[in-house]
Amino acid sequence: MNAKSFVQALSTVVNRAVEGGKLAAMKIPVFWYNSATGVHVPPETAVPCELGETQTLFAPLTRDSSFLGLQVSSEQVVQLLKQADGTWWVERLNTSTVSAQGTHVTTPMAERLLELIFEGDRTLAAFCAEFPFLNWEHVRSRPL
């Protein structure tokens, strides 16, 4: 393969991977529990999913105690737990320090959180900037 064809091939790959500024093919390990159906995929067998697949898994989680978790890095997990009042409890966990912070959000905010994670917001800094009024509570500080 000559240099010109290599550059063309690389350009094609980059153009397919980048869609409107988003990484279209980014996959993140996802685990979940649907309390309406009993379907449970534990963290140990998390399924690598793209944004669209994750949104498809998230949509039917309408009953309280359902949850969706994303392993956003080797030490960071984001979990969304459906509450009885219809809100979501969002928790960001640091698995290396076994600490976590959580806050309540609405369904549209939870959907935006998923979008931002797949756009690369692994620390939730962009999410916190979009919703600066959220009150993050420290919920765990010692090993379980």
C-alpha cells in the first residue's frame, strides 16, 4: 500500500468514526437490571455497547429498582437507579477508593448523561457544567 492509498484509507476510517463531533463507534461495557422483566446482566458480564444500544437498553427501564451501569474507565463506574418517584439516582463510583457521589436527576437529564458519556465525558465534568445546580452527595467512603 502506497502512502496515498494509506492516507485515503485512514481518512475513510476517521470519517466513519467521527460523526458530528461524536465518536460513533465508541463502545462502553454496560450492565443492567430491568425490574419489570427480571432481566439482569451483572458487571462481571457487562456487554460492550454503543450509544444507540445503550439508549435501547435504557428506554424500557421505567420501573423502580431498575438500573443501568456503565464502566467508563478501569476505575470509574456510572450507575443510574430508577426511583419510585420517577427520578433517577445517578452515582459515580471510584472503584479504586470505593467512594461514590450521587444525585437525583430527571429522565431527560439521565438521557443527556448517556449522550455526554459517549461523547467522551468519562469524569462527568461536562454533565456537571450543564447542570450546575445538582447537589452531589458523598455516599460511600470505606470498603464494602
